[in-house]
Amino acid sequence: MTSLSCLFTTIVAAVCILALQSSASSPTPAAPTQRRSTALGIQGTLFTLNGKPTFLYGCSYYGALGASEQIWKADLDWMQQSGFNWLRVWATWNAFGSDVSAVDGEGRPREPYLGKLKALLAECDRRDLVVDVTLSRGESATGTPVLQTLAAHRRAVETILTALKPWRNWYLDLANERNITDKRHTPVADLAQLRNVVKRLDPGRLVTASHGGDLGREDVRAYLLEARLDFLCPHRPRDPQSPGQTEARTKEVQGWIRALGREVPIHYQEPFRRGYSAWQMRAGDFAADLQGARAGGAAGWCFHNGATRSAPDGRPRRCFDLREGPLFAQLDAEERAFVQEAAKRKGAGSSDPVNAGSRGRQ
């Protein structure tokens, strides 16, 4: 058994004990003190972390606010040991009968979850981890509208910005997959107004809005010139051809950005995942997609994970439901193989969690 496997087994056992002992109370966060806080920035087409150009290699962690403090601290340990430097958390997450949203449908603060989000930000700041805080329009499990009006959406942005302003290690996704024409849909004109709210309250805060599917030239123009977002977050198609297309698609979008006289990062915040469709990608598919993103010049990539749609109870639910145990204990063999191989490559002497040697595909 490798040392990484032994560590994995030890952490799982420890977390299971701690989870049983955990209370439902929300931890009380502390705003950054005199220590240097973690600062996310942008330099051309790259992100920076504490001023240093950094590729964001991260992990979906949507239901974080439903986890106990012990569970998410153990998961953060695992993420850091695996080479991840950012995680994606939803501030409007309601799944499997558990609403852990930090704001309500009208954008007002919702406790204890807003407090838990602050505590998570503070812990990630201490660990030099970046956090993606995502909002989404839609409806609750009971059919109650969530941020369906511009006024409610604006109020949610104001709530989040006010609560999290002391920390510099996070960015805001204004609207998940805002182009999809269902209850998620958020017009570009609304994005522009919401972006202005962010910049008024916190001028240095980075802001984006994610896009379902590949970007088109007109999408790029609208996001950069009308909504004036700081970077682009396309959610590429989830099919077997996708990993082999990522490099070329990234370069194509970069060309459209340059044609507008701009330079902004392209961040692959939500690629394909296991449990979503009939295509069950292997460890090598994750690696190929990440390598394609890097080779194409993208600024970030996410190890996406979620519930099993073909299972009646959705299990393993992975990051979609963290109430019963940590994310790493819910991953399957292919997911663990990818994460462990990427960590090994980083341990081989490269700061790049994917490519310790050649940047070509393997």
C-alpha cells in the first residue's frame, strides 16, 4: 500500500469518528488579522495568487455549507495534499431535501449558512486556497422562486459582498449557466447591472458568470463588452469527444478575445463528471482534458464531481451532499486514480499538478 493510500484510509477513519461527534452549530469566523491574507488577482490571461501567476487547479465542493466543520476541514486537508488550490462552493444550494443556501430566494441573509460560508472563507484564506462563490437563479425543491427577479438577485449580490468583503481569496460567479433558457436564465443586461453592484461595493473583486456549453464569438463579445466580466467560465460539452477538443477550443476563444483588444483568463470551472450520463469517463479522460486546457492556455480547470443520476437516491452524491461524510470518501476508483496520479506528478518535482514532464497528451 502506498503512503498516499495509507493517508487516505487514515483520514477517512478519523473523519467518520469526528462527523458523529460534530454539532449542528455554525462556526464563528474571524476576519483576517495582521497576517498576510490570500489574494486572488489577474495578470493578462492568467490568475495570480499573492502576486504570483498561478494555474487554478480545483475541485467542485457545491454542498460545502451542509458539511460539519470537521468534514470540510478534513476535505481541505485532502485537497491540499492532492495539489488543489481552489474549490467551488454554491451560495444557493438545495439538494436531496436539504437547503443549505447562504441567501434565501429574495437574496436575504440565511443563517446559519451565511456564517458557515464566512468560516469556510476564513479557513481557506489561512490555507492559501481560492474559493469560487456561485449564485444561481432557479427554484427551490418546493417550487419557490430563487433570485427570479433582478431586485432579488441584486440583494443576494449585496448580501454576499457585504458578508465576505474582508477576504481577498474568492471571486463571484453571478449566475451559473446564465445562458440556459430555463429558470437559470439571466439576461446580459442583468449581468451588467449586477457586475456594477459588485464593483461599487468592492472595486477589486473579480466577477464572472458561467456559460453552459461552448462559447461562441458573440457570447465572448457580450460577456466582455456588455457585461464587462473579468474572465470567462465556459462549461464545455460532456461527451467522449470533449477532452480531445479542449486545447483547440481554448485557442479559438482566445483568438476572439484578442480580436476585441482584450486579455482575460479562460477558466474551466465545471467540465464533465462521472455519474452524469451514460458516458463514464476514465482517469485518463480527466487528465487529457486538464492537459488540453493547459496546452491551450486556459487559466484554470476543475475536477468536477456530483451525484449519480442513474441511482434512485443519487449515491454516491459526492460534493452534492456532504452531510454524511467527506467528499474524498465518496469518490470512486477512477476519480481517485486521477487525483492520486496528478498528486504524484506534482510530487515528482513540478509545480504543475498535471504535467511534471512533457506538456503533450498521454
